[in-house]
Amino acid sequence: MATAVTLWQKLIRNSQHGFDTLQPAQSRALLASHNGTIPGDLTFLVWLHLLRVVTFPEILMSKDPRNR
């Protein structure tokens, strides 16, 4: 499930720009099946990430991209 959510978030973000380049078949299929509705709760993710950075500012200095 986490992988599917990640793919959807990247697809939605990238659908506004750069989707004119050749995309993998999976991305095209996900975009074609999307009904255009984006849940309002998705905006809470921004606040969760901000809260994480404020709580753990060392994340910004980490060399490991998995910690960002």
C-alpha cells in the first residue's frame, strides 16, 4: 500500500509538468485510471513533514537521502 501511495503522489505532482516525456506504462495507466479527485487530507502530509523537520532539524543536514 505504501508503494502505491508513493507512486500516486509522484504521479500527481508530475502530472502538472514534464508528463509530455515518455513515461513508464504503469504511470500512464495510473494517470488514465485517476478520476480527478484528490482527497483533501493529502494536504496534511505537508504539515506532517514540516513537523518532522522542526522536531528533528538534523534531518536537513543528513547525507543519507533516506532520512530526508
